Amino acid sequence: MSEFYTKHQATLHKAIEVKKTREYWSAYPEMPSRKIYGEDAAKDGLAAFEAQLNNDFKLDNKHPNDLGLLGAETSPFGFELNIKYPAASPTALIAASKEAGKSWAKLSLNQRAGILLEILSRINANSFEMAQAVMHTTGQAFAMAFQAGGPHAQDRALEAVAYAYDIMSEIPATASWVKPQGKHDPIKMQKSFRLIPRGVSVVIGCSTFPTWNSYPGMFASLMCGNTSIVKTHSGAILPAAISVKLAREVLAEAGIDPNVVVLAVDTSDAPITKGLVQHEDVKIIDYTGNSAFGTWIENNAPQAQVYTEKAGLNSIVIESVDNMRAASGNIAFSLSLYSGQMCTTPQNIFIPKDGIETSDGHMSFDDVAKAITVSISKLLGEPARANGILGAIQNPATYERAMAANDQTDGDIMLTSLKPENQEFADARQAGPVIIKLDASQKDIYETEKFGPISYLIACDDADQALELAASGAKNHGAITTAVYSMKADFIEQAEDAFAEAGVALSCNLVGNIFVNQSAAFSDYHVSGANPAGNACLADTAYVANRFRVAASRKLV
């Protein structure tokens, strides 16, 4: 067991270093390169994915399985996966998890860290298989599925481990305590401090980012000595199942009960999530998904420490622009990437109704709108490129909402959804952004999240109103990201103050190959926990500190 820590010690301590400096660093290469992952890695990953199709997913015999086999995943690219997974009731899962926790809690920090980094190392080695699994459950195009579902998710997991290890290592195991008593003998005590886990944790995955959003909570809880029940979305089980399988293999090799990590699956017709999260023995819940159910968990699981990432109204404010072509190209990509299904995708773009100033002169509102819509049309005009950017839409309801938006009458349609031809997957559920012009007074429309490829260009009285509406929308309804374009330093400063008060991350004057959608592990704080978009941050000290407690013992010497 100790050899795992020795093997990965340098990686762990580098992660601890960079989460303090916030500089760029990645432990797991994001490029799907044969030179990095092996000459046959792509071929082997595809073969491993295809071998799973139309078969039962195999986990070891110790995994709870009192409900038989379940699974009904359909690829957004147009075919059924037909994979069945071992299913278990909340009672069976929690009982197995509690029993496994007895040995897991007794391990040292170094032992747990070594095992967890070995799990991440093996997940990383299977990144091509994971990319296929993520692609065909979420609809992400392959390049994005590889990066976001693989190395970027692995970095986020390592970041959580680093935070947990660092804060727990600050607590000494023992202390000699001597209190002077003046003329009398000092009081001497020997004190000991034991780190104790909360208990069973449940990670509730989402359908669009089943690894990126689930790994942080899973690995943070595990590092703090808790066990983890990985509750998947019924439409995106395979990425979590692969992760759990690899984790269990490492745990077994280390001589630890593999039920430290178990898989929880269900169907949309017979969900088990409420039964899990309300169980008295579940002490930690990590949730990513829609606001309604996230709020329900926050209000109905009082026995647990709950961490949520929910929905929000991400915005762009355009006050003035240096290079409109560069800015509109950047915005077009941000709106199009993964068909607007990212929690960081902008929905509302606030623009002064009288237009803006640019380095090339004044542009009217319609000129700005045209620049953005033309950039989208050009970006998605070549089918192969469009397919690689858009991917496919995970949920049929999201697709239908986008199609319905093409015909809505509450605003002016500036761009209807572009549907590129897909020669590889003819039945892929694809849709480019729908762009709709609204007036600032139409809050009933744009202050409701429209998940998917729908964005609004909102005509405001002036830049100050644009900023006020974007900031108040974030503060009152939640937001994870926002962006501002301005050539005025004082307006940028004003925006920084407004969005800090609203608890939302701000990006300024983005052009080129850095986008508002992106969130980098070890550097960016993803979600602030300071507005309704979520109560937790990936990752900060607060994200790990409540996942363990300290039991103290003191003796007079």
C-alpha cells in the first residue's frame, strides 16, 4: 500500500503547491496523443467501449446487487448502448458502504492519498475508453469528451485530494500542553487528535458532465476517510461505472474492502435518489443538476452536509470593443460549444440599444447582433468543424426546446438553429444556437434559464443598465460565469465590483483561444457558493473542511 504513496508523492505535493500559487499546471496531459498515451491507446479505447455495448457491465462479486441488472442508455449520436449494470437498493448500498468504511477510516493520510492517486493514474491510462463512454452518453464531441471527461476531470479530482490532504495534514497527531501556574507547578497535559470521517457520502452525477462534476466530491470525501456511493444519472452511467470499476480494482489490490466505492444505478421510471439522500446514515451529499431538485435536497436532507452546483443565468455585457471580429468570434464559439449544454455557457448578452464604440468606429445594436450571428454561421458553416464543436444534445427535451425557440414570437429571431450534416452519425441529435433579440423589459423571458443552445441579445438603455441587469440576474437567480467587453478601465473596475458582489466569476475582453466556458483546475474557482447557482466551490478549503471532524483526547501528565 505504501508503494502507491511513494509512486505518486511528487504529483501530490506539486498539486498542493500550485493550488496555492494558482499558476497553470496539469498532471494529466489533455492532448489525445499516441506519443503520450501509447500507439494503440485510441484503438484499444474504442475496442473496449465497443466490447461493452449490448453486454452486462462486470463488477466484482462483492459489489451489492440485490436489484438485478439495469440500464437504458441511448447515445445522443443515435444508437442504444444496451448495457446492463449491477443494481442495488439504497439499503444494500449503504450497508456495504458502512462496513467498508471501518477499514478505510483507519488508514493514514499518506496511505489514502497513495491509493487515490493510483486510481486516478489508472483512470488516466484509460482516457480513450472514457472519452468514448462520455461521448456516447453525454453527446460531447470526441475531442471535448477526451479532455473534459478525461484529463480535466482527473485534474479536478487531484485538486480535491490536494485540498483535503493539505488541510488535514495541518492537524498534529499529538501535542504536549504546558500551562504556567506562577508559583505553583505548571499544568501538563498530553493531547491527541484523531481525524474522523463523517461516514457515507453520495455523489449524484449529471447527464452532461458525469466525471468532471462528480470526481471532485467523490475524491474529496474519499481523501477525508469517507466512503463513496456514486449515484449516476440514468442516461450517463458508463463513465461512472468505468471509474468505479478501476477504483475497486486498486482498493482490492491494496487489501481494502472495495465497497469503499460503489455504483448506484436506477432508471427514470424507478429512481432511488431520494431514498439514498434521506437515509440517516448518509452524511455527505454532492449534487450537480437542475435547481429544483438541488434545492429539494438542500431542504430535505438535514442529516447530511450538502454541496450543490445548480443552474444559473450566465451573461455577457458589451460596453465597447477593441476588435469586434475577434470578440464576436470568441462569443460565437462560447455559445456553440457543446450546443450550449455547459453550466458556463452564456445565455444573456446585454448590449446598449444605441450601440457601442469600437476601434473602427460606432456600431449599432443591429451591427453588433449581426457580427455575432455571422460569426456563428461561419463557425458552423463547415459540417465537419460544426460537428466537432456542437457534439450532440444529451436530452431530447433540450433539443425540442431549442427547436421550439426557432418559432417563438416573444422576440426577434436573429439566427435560427443551424443543423449540420453528420456523415458519421446520421441520427445525431444536433442543433446550433438560436439567437433571439429581446428588450430589457422582458425579464420574464431572459431571467429564466433556457438550458441548451438558446441565447438572448438584450437591448438596454445604456451600458450601466446592461451591467446592473447582468449582475442582479446573477445575484438573484444564480450564475457561474460572466464576461465583459469594454475598452474603458473604469467600466471594467465597475464590473469587477458588481460581479464580485453577485458572487460570480468574471472574464474580461476574451479573444483568441480562451473562452468564458473554460474553468482550469488548480487556478479557477468553479462556482462561488455565493449565489443561487450553487452553495459550494470547486475547489476551496470550505469544500473539504466539513467532510471530516477531529476527535480529541487529553491526559494529565
